[in-house]
Amino acid sequence: MAITAASAHVRAVRRAPRRGRPRDDRLDAVIVEATIAEVGAKGWAGATVEGIAARAGVGRGSIYRRWASKQELFQHAAAAVTRPSEDVDTGSFADDLLTAALRMADTLTQPEIAALLPPLLAEAANDGAIRETLKSFVAQSRRQAIGAVERARQRGEILRSTDAEMLVDMLAGALVYRRLLLGATTDAADIRALVRQVVRSCSARTSTEEDA
């Protein structure tokens, strides 16, 4: 199971001896982990800065010096567990999209996402601020797949009319549905089959063959 940079950083902090006040970046990682734990236990609406501070072992002032509001802290925590990966450009749409899909699926298995995403989805429908946090999370998660679609369109590998956002919705939606709603694991073979279907739906070659 993949581990985010934030969690690995926090474990390193806890193993390391502390002398005086921790550096800001180290304390930030501790607060992020506490935020994830608080949200996982109480949901986004029930989580409080006081609860996060208690879990992190810091005062409320330490949090407010870094983030002006609970919402800003939540947005930072969401970004911390979805750090964007480097784009992979193999020259093949299918291969690039498969790489992006595997990373999206891997993200959904991370314990931080398992704690944050369900309450985020549940509460975003009625809370505009939380919905903005969700949009930020989704944008980072989809960036690599969107790039793969745009490159393939420029190469003429897929139809020029292909809507990158909608195509990635098809792919990401299937992954989220299987993982969060069905509670099913998605292995590499499943993801390859899904990517083949998505690629076929917009392939310039397939469209030409069907028109002939």
C-alpha cells in the first residue's frame, strides 16, 4: 500500500529526537496527520481546530499562525495527501492513460484518502466551502490523466472532438465507484481493461473504421 510523503515525514519526525521547537515544516506534517485523524473520527463538519490541536499536541495558536481558518487547514491537508506526480509521456495514449489510472487507483487505497474522502463527499453537497476543497483535491488527482488526453489529441491519436474532462470523468468515476461505493479492490488487470474501453471510445482509428 502506498504511503504519502506527509505520513512518511510524520513518522520520521516521531523517530527523531526533538531539541527545542520543531521546524515549521515538521510541525506542519504533524498537524496534517492530526487533521486527517480528526476528520476521520468526526467528519468535516464535526472536526474542530481545538480537536486537531489536541491530537497534534500543539496550541490553537500554532495552527492559526499557519492557516487563517479551519477551511484553509482542510484544503492544505487535502493537498498534502494528493501531491501531483510527474507526467509520463511515452508517446502512447493507452500507456500514458494506464499510468495515470494506476496512480489514481493507488491514491484511493492510501489510508489518508480512506479517512478524508468519504466524509468530504458526504458533506460537499451541502457545504460550498467543502465543495471547493473537494474540487482542489479532484483537480490534483486528475491532472496527469488530463495531460495524457490533451497530448493524444494533439498527436491525432484520438478524435479532436474528445472532451478531456469528460473522458477522465469516465475513468476516475469508475475507479471511485468501485472503491468507495462497492468497497471492491481494483487490480492492474481490471484497470487495463477499463483503460482499453476508454481509449476505444475516442480512438481516431476506431472512428475511421466504423465510418468506412
